[in-house]
Amino acid sequence: MSLFERIRDDHAAARRQLQAVRRAADAGQRAVRLERLKRGLTAHHMVEEAVVYAALAHARGVPAEAEAAVQGHRTINALLERLDSDSADDPGWEAALAELDAAMRENFRTEETMVFAALYEGLTPPELEELGRTLVTRMQIAQELFEPIEDTGEETGRPSALELGPM
């Protein structure tokens, strides 16, 4: 899978997850689906910035396209935090969700047009291939790190990190 395909696939998955939040039957289901979206976008943003934008900055300096995309990440993350902290039953929640939708669309458009063009211009085909491999590997790791920990109900006899408290 190429660098560009992976990023487009992640964007499509995030759009589907946002629609799932909208279709949720109740506030509890919305919260669960929002958390899934938040975890996925957090992993995506972290890896994209560390891998893609870092490579672009190394090749061309920090182009305006990358700055705009990183600002888009910040806007999306702030809206996710706002939605996460408000009750899904609050009257302003739907408006904030619409803001998130618009911010995601704008960020994805910026990345899939301007950032992709800057990558094509700034990197050679072999560099793009290597960057794609790195992105895929790092995305897999990040997604595993941001997977929710499931309570299996099994006793291990060892306290969990949550039970140990702060160190």
C-alpha cells in the first residue's frame, strides 16, 4: 500500500467513524463511538506529523501546506476534546459535531491536495516508497497503542497499572 493510499484510507475510515457517531442511538453509544474516532485520529495525527511532515520538512523546510495541516490537526483535536467533555445530550453537542465534520473535511482536503503535491515535488519515488513503508509500520504500532484495554474479567493475580496508581 502506498503512502498516499494509506492516508486516504485512514481519512475514509475517520469519515465513516464520524458518521457512526452521528447515527448512534443514544448518548452512551455516541460516547463509545466518539472515543473510537478520537483514538484513531490521535494515532493518525501523531504518526502523520512524526513521519510525513518530518520527512517533508527535511526535504523542503516546513512548507505552508504542512503548517496548515498541523493547524488542522490541532483544531480537530480541540473539537474532539470539547465533544468528549460535553454531554452528548447537550444542545450544543450537535453543532460541535458539525464543526468537527467541517474541520476534518478541510484538513483531509488540504492533505490530499496540497501536502500530497508537496511530497511529490520534494521527494524522489524511492523516498516516497520508503516513507510509505515507514508510515504503514508506525500506523500499525500507534493503532495498537491506542486500542482500548478490554476488561476480560480474568484475574491475573497482579495489580494493573491503574490499580498501582501514580509512580
